[in-house]
Amino acid sequence: MKKLLLPLLLLSLLLFGCARSPVQPVPAPDTPGPAPVEPPLPTAAPEPLWWEGVTVDDLPAVPAAPEEILAGAQAFYLLSELPEQDIALYGYGGSVLEDADFSGVLLRRGDTLTPFDQAYLPAVEPVLPELWWADFDGDGASELAVKYMIRNHTRSHVFELHFYAPEEGGGWTDCGLTDSDADALLAQQVAYAYDPGSRTITAALPDERVSYRLGDQDPEPAGDAPLCFLDRTFYRYRDGSFTGVYGTGVLLQGLGTPCYFASVTADVRYDGASVSLEHLHLTALGGV
């Protein structure tokens, strides 16, 4: 009997040793949930443009002197007006352009105000804008012409001429002649030549020419087309039309200021959509 129990005992121990231990569940890795959404930061309301919210009742009725504008005591100034046409031009008491001392004008016709980001006054020896009302393009209806002084210092004396055509409803369209515009128009019509042997520069029109000899210490002309008509720009009004007078100089290597030696006069023509320069006349400096 003992011999029978011993094999049974060994068999039970063997079976018990082969039994598997219970499998412990492996925890799943944590899965990150969606990131919390941050509420948007409050944003400041954009500042109103310099002309927004302005009404005719906010504008002055008495014309300002240049000294008052330079003092900067008011938000707007009455620059000039044409009472018979119920037209007035106002200037903003600051500057909306980085390269201008005073800029931003409101053009009023009746109760309608039209803003333009336009330079209108230099800080040095300022001259107020001038207004004219006439039929400049010959279409039977009158337009407004405004002459602005925009720069006035030792190296630059610049006026701009703008034609404003009235629109239905009281607004305006602006067609301007800046000094850059005039420079581009004149560069197409005034020929340039340089004789390196005699160091002589020549500006020429079909029937006129002006020559200028560089000094012994002067540097050579800069580039192939160095004529410059910038920085000395004037306009004269007579009998319903304008004449432009443009200083004519040459850019020399290494110098930032042109060497002026002549001037060009031209008739300003406005056709209702663009401005051109016609009937050019070239004279030596001091001959205008």
C-alpha cells in the first residue's frame, strides 16, 4: 500500500509544479487627452483713422496762419477756401506720412468731407496751399487745382500740383503731379550726353541745349543717365493754366546732392485722367 501511495504523491507534486501562475494584467499606458484650449487674449480695438468720425461741425471756420499750425494746438486747421463754390481745404494737425512734417487733408464740398493722405506744409518757412477753380481739362466742367509746398530747406524746395475732379455725391478724385512724376516725365524728353575728354555735360531738347563743364575736382557723373529734375520744383498759374519750372542737375559719383546747371519750363496739361508736360524750354541756370 505504501508503495502505491508514494507514486501518487510524486505525481501530485509534479502536477502542482506545472500549474501556471495567474497572469497579472499589464496596465495600459496613459494616453494624453486633448490639450486645454487657452482662451484668446483680449485685443485692443484698432485706433480710428485720423479722419474717422470728423464732421463739418468739428472743423474750424477761421483760416489758420502757418505759425498756428506749427504750434500744433488744434486737431484740424482751415488752410484755404473758395466760398463761392462752398469748397474748403483743411489740414490735420499732425502727420500721417513718415516723410512729411504735416500731412493729411480734408477736402470739403458742401457737407461732404473727402480725406487724402497728402503732405501740405513744411516745418521750415511754410507756405499755405493755394486753390483755383477752373475748367482745366476743357470738358466744360470746372475742377479744383491745389498747389502744395511739401519741402522747403537748403537742398530741396518742392511744390506739388494736384487736380481734384468733383464726383457725384460730393466726393473727389485726385490726379497729382509729384516731383517724382515730373522727374520721370522730363527724363523721357530731355536728352543727356557727356564728353569725358572735355568733362562736359549736355542736356538737350530737339531745338535747345545747355552744356556744363565739370570742375577739375568734381567726380565723374553717376551712371549712364544721371540727369535729375528733383528737389527744385515750382508752379506758376496764369489765365487758367499752369507752367512748371524744374531745376535740372546731374548726379555725380559719391555725392548725394545733384549739381544743378539748368532749368526746364513746361506747360502742365491735365486731360481729366492724367497729367503731362508739354512745350519744354531749356535754359542755363539763372535764365528763368
